[in-house]
Amino acid sequence: MRFPVLLAVGFALVAGGAALSEYARRHPSADSKKKKDDKKDDAKKKNEPAPLPTLEELTSHHNYVPEAPSSDDFTTAGKKVEELAAAAKPLPNIAAAAALGGTLNAKGLVRAGDGIALWVEESAPTKDKSRMFALTWLGATSKVLAPQRSNVGPIASDGRRIVWAEEGRILSVGLDAPSVKGVVEFGKARVVALAVEGDDVVAMLSPSELDPFSTDPASALVRFGADRNLKVLAKDLIRPQDVVVDASRAYFLAGYPAVLQSAALDGSDHQPLSDRAEPPLALQGDHLVFRRGGDAPGLYTIGTGGGGEPVRAAAGEIEKLGVEGDRFVFALGNQVLLHAGGKDEPQFELPSSVLELGAGGGQLWVLTRDDAGAMVLLKKPLK
């Protein structure tokens, strides 16, 4: 009789304990409820993005002094320049154009003086997937301006020097006296677009952690001059994309949808020039060249002073543009054309799409890929 009694008591205790647990779950004490609420709040805080920096924090900066590269760095990069110069074959000999080291990459092609500047990858990616690039100039000769650079971003030139960004850092090197100098470093920002004119460097800044597709008005346009003082030209910008500059004003694309805007370099005014504007954006004398989509896609021009409607200069879904003097070159699909005197003149058609395109020193320069998929650099005299 004792065993059945003990068994029944055991079942009763288990059932009672379960009932108490269920009651406690349904009617939690104030302390346990507070602990659960605290855990939920902590989880929410972990998932919430960090607050965006204020304008003052975004533009907070200090001088940047880069490390001087060793002579070995220049020797290594110089070998790649020789290879790159050999790869720059005149068109239409596309099939014979040499590949840039097979897996070697190049990017950021811009006009610089009487030639072009671009980044050339110095080696294949390392185990940590970092890539090292050399800033290279090609014209009548070829030379390395800055070897062993990483995280390279926007690049610009005014014909005397080249400036570029590495995350929140801006650096500079002269074409005639190649000694890399630090311009400025922003601690909480990344540089998304750059322009340079004389002593003025104009940069578009976004918070380092901001999603590029965010519509938060969190970006700014700034000028950094020879006096090393910073001037905010425009603030509360959405999705900054591109910028060019002349002696007195900066012209830039920002907004969602994007708008072509203008700002005085002394910060005295900021005004819109045209809606429905998209990159690429280029300065051609006293006119701006930019892209528009919609029902009548193409490249459009408008005076730097604004006023009047933009005029379509070239039709089609155009994404690549290079300007030299009173003419410009552009890519439409796999075809490259020259626009001069109000007319479009086909130059050649490539077997694959145009990756980068520029004009400098009377030459048309194109980065593309050959039939095997290797990157090649091509050039053709502009007549």
C-alpha cells in the first residue's frame, strides 16, 4: 500500500509544481517583469542603428600626414606601369591589346594635364582581401605618382595635381613634383565625391556608417582651402553623387530624385540649376554636361549661371563621359562616339562594354575587357 500512496503523492507534487510555474508565467512578479522588459530594451538597443553624426561631428577634421613610401614600393609599382604603358594599344587593334596582367585591375580614369591618371592594382588580393593600388600617370611618358595605396575612392585633377580619397582621408600629389601630401582627414565621414581647382578641394561627405541608399538628409558639401580652413557650402544633403568645380563655384548632384545644384565657394549662396539630373557630370567651359533619364534620355548641357532649360546634346542611355576642350566623348552601349560641333561621330565599337572612358592629351582612353574577359586599356588619337 505504501508504494501506490507515495506514487500518488509524487504525481500530486509534480502537478502542483507545474501549476505554480504556469501561474508564475501568467502572473509574473514586478521584479521578473522588469527584468524581462530590460532585456527587451537591451535587445532593441543592440538592433537599433547608431545615431547619425551632427553636422559639426560630420565635418570635424584634422591634418593628415601620410607615411612616405619606400623606394622599393616605387620599383614594384614601376613594373606595373611599364606593363600598363605596353597595354595601351592604339585602336582599332583591339584583339592585340595586351591584358593588364590577366587578373590585374585598373579604375578611376581621369584627365590629368596632357594625359590621364588611373589606379592600377599592384597585386592580387591578399588573404584579408585587401587590394593595393598605384596611382599612375600616362601621357607622353609614364610614371608612378603614389604606390601602395589601399581603400582608394574618388579621384580628381585640375591639371596641376591629383587629389583622391581613402575613406575619410584626402590626399594630393603634384604631376611635376610627385610627393604625396595629406590634405585633411575626417574622423566620422567618408568622401563620396571630389573636385579640385587650384588651392581649393571640394568634397561631398557622408557619415561613415550611412547606407548609400539611405534617404536621410545627413550629408554635406565642404571646401578645404590653402588656409586649411573648412567651409560648409551645403548641408542636409540626400544621396550625394558627383561634384565639379570652377574658380568660384561648385556644381553637384544630390537629392532623391537627384537635382543639379550650385554653391558659391565662399558659402554665400546655394541654388538649384536643374531637376532630373544624374551622373556623369562634367564641366565644359561655362557649361555643365550631365545625364538625364526619363522619356528623352541623353546628355544635356546648361550654363553654369543657370537660367533656361537644359539642351539635349546627345541621345540615349549614356553612362560614360569624357571632356576635352570644346568636345566630349561618350559611350552608348558598346559604341564610343565623339561629340564636336553639335554632331556625334562614331569612333569604334567594342566587343564588350566600356568600363571607364576619358580624354586627355589629344587621346581618347578606354578601359574595357577583351574576349577572354581580361581588362585592357585602349587609346585612339582625337582629331
